[in-house]
Amino acid sequence: MTKTDLELAIRRHSRYRTIIVFVMATAVFGTPIANIVFRIPVEVFLGLFFGIPILGFALGYVALRVFGVRCPHCEAFLGMEKKKFYDVIATGRCRKCGKSVIDDVV
């Protein structure tokens, strides 16, 4: 994997994480407002209030597994935060096994 490939993967991972966080925040804050405005039953309110965030966490887990950036040697995730990703880009090495992740490291 080249440095450019790693940066593109990081950008893609960050984009999906942002979308999932936005959906979950909308659900958590929008459901009580919908309850007040539309007078939905308590069972439906509780189902939406707890169900949508659980679904968001499940989608986040799937997105991490599908779009997460992994070490080609030990299959460890290279990071969830941009700081960890940039450490990997700067050193060119996996944080877990220490082997080279980027092909063109000098």
C-alpha cells in the first residue's frame, strides 16, 4: 500500500464514521421532538429512541470491518482517530507489530 492509498483509505473511513455519527445524533435528538410534535405512542418512542442508536452502532461496526484500514501483516486496525492514522503515515509502520505498512517508505 502506498502513502496515497493509505491517505485515501483514511479519508473514506472518516467519511463513513461522520455519516454514522450524524445519523445517530439526529435519531437521539430528533426522536423526542417527533414524540412531542406527532404524539407517537410510548412504545414506538422507546423503540425509536433506543433502536436507532443500536442500529447506528451496528452499522459503525460493519463500516469499521469493511472500510477500516488494516495492517497487511497482522490485520490490526491502524487507528480510529486521525492522530493515530497520521502517526502511521509519518512512521510508515504498524503500531502493533512494527512492520512496514507503506511500500515507499524511505
